[in-house]
Amino acid sequence: MRRREQPGAEAMSRRIVAGVIGGAATVAVAVLATLGYGGRGHGDTTPAAAPPKTAPVTRSTLVDAIRLTGKLGYGAAEPFAGRLSGTLTKVPAPGTVLRRGDVAYRVDDQPVVVLLGELPAYRDLAVNVKGPDVKQFEENLRALGYRGFTVDTVFDSSTAVAVKRWQQKLGLAETGVVELGRVTYVAAPVRVAEQKQHVGEQAAAGTPVLTTTGTTRTVAVELESRQAAVAKVGTKVQVRSAAGKPVEGSMTAVTTSQDEGQRKTVVTVSVADQSALSGDDGDTVDVTVVRAEKKDVLTVPIVALLAVGDGYGVEVFSGGARRTVPVTVGMFAQGRAEVSAPGLVEGTQVGVAGQ
């Protein structure tokens, strides 16, 4: 007949202390010299003369998340170079948005006009010139409201007439010829980030007058090397500014570089609800990446887990007695562990260490 163990210093129990490090649950076993607590076989019960502290089994959602710090901005700035030489007589202020038909800046008091397109301007456009650059310019001219010509790859006399009307509105000489450098193409509207040159300075072909960004506010997150594994385009995140509510976002770009021999990873987070991103450029925001989630599961504090054979268990307290119940352990997060076992229900009291 097996002798029942009595509470005493020799009946020490091992309780699990666990933490989530780098997205993986690392469980460490600590020996607690707790008099009269543990050390029994499965299902044994005994009166608990001096029970330890307990906590209830709860049903909840476990979320394994990593919290990062980002900065509000508009993405990486790109140079905005011109093709005309002369004296700069007007340069837009940072924050100015340049759309189709807007004047980017003025050289010798003549405008350099922003148009939309992927193909850069590379030659004068005049009657009898043919090519895709003609069609791109005519598409812009039509979008600006000018009519009387056919949008195609041929710059003909009807196009020249429309160009003269456009030039008149801009205060340019009505030549019907679009000189190289008079228009600059961008793929989408841009926002002025910085003035690289100022009024009164000399503009030169190929020298950036401005730097520009996109017009959509984004969040830039610089990752430490141990965090780089989470940097994947399409990953969903939550962004919270100092005075705002959490807003959904996603990683839309990941760039890596070497900085003094150290690998640097920067993630761009885009947010559809722009109105929810309160704050100024450069303000710090919290970015939360959810790596795993389990809904509607039974959980216990991690410190409630015991080493039981090759697995884990919890010590259940009920009706003045206690017993060790083997459990199946799932996800670890938020200082809790997902558990399941026959008869284990929400509200069951389990022993905890260090609580």
C-alpha cells in the first residue's frame, strides 16, 4: 500500500515560471520550498491547512504581441530636380501639396508646372513630334480642362492651339511649344518636404530645388536586429498616437541598410483612416504587432503551472482540499497560459506562486 506523503519541507513542489521572449514561450522551472504544498500524485487530495494564494481559471482571448515605437511622417523624401537655369523667384514652403497643374516653383518669374505621369520629360514638344510623351502631355492637358484636340501620340496643330491657351493662362509666351523643363512629371501628387534652394539662388539643370514625399501620412518604425523578423509587407498592426485611439494599419514597405556596420531595418506602416493619426511630423506613436491570437480559451497565470511528469499541471483547490490536475498547455501570452483538462472550468481556483 502506497504511503501518502505528508506536508513538510521534504514535499517541495516545482512550479513553472514562464515568459514570452521573441515570440516563443520559454518555460523555466523554479523550485519553491513551500511547506505543505504539492508533491502528490495525480488526483490525490488532502486537507489544505495553510493553502497558498490562488487565482481563478478565466476564459478570455490571449494575444501575443510585440510593441514597437514609430514616428509620424510622410515617407522617404525624394529630390525634385528641375531642367531650367535662372534665378529662383518663388519656392513653395514645406508642407505644400503639389497636384496636377500646380506651379512647383518659378525661375526668372516663369512657372515650372507639375503634371502627372511616369515618363519624364526629355525633349521639347512641338508640331509633328510623335511618341508616348506626347500622349502623356495631352492626357494632362485634357485633364486640366482643355479641348479641341485628340489625345494620341501625335502633337499636331490642334494640340498647339490648346497649348497656347494653356500658356496664356500661365502667363507664358504663347508659342504652342512645350519647352523642355517647363513641366515636371510626378507619378502622384507630392508634398514639399524641404527647400533645398531658396528665392534668389541660381537654379541649374539637375540640381534639386526641393525634396518631396507622398501626401499620405505614414509611420516609420526602426527595428532592432532582434525585432527584424516581424518586418513583413502585409503584416497588420495597430497604431496609437499620444492623444488618439488605436487605428488599424499595415506594413507596406521594408527597407534595410548598413549603418556603421550594423544592419538597419525600417518599416513603413500605412493607415487608411488618416484622420485618426493625430500629432505633428516626428511625433512618437506606439505600434503593436499581433503575432498570434487565441479567442475564448481557458487560461491560468503562468506561475500556476506545475511540472508534472513530462508535462504540466495545476493544483486545484476545492471544498477545502487540493489536487494536482494534469493539463494540456497551448499558447503563452500576457503572463498567462492557455490550458485544458477534463473537468477544468472557468472559475476553478488554482494555486499560484509569488502572487
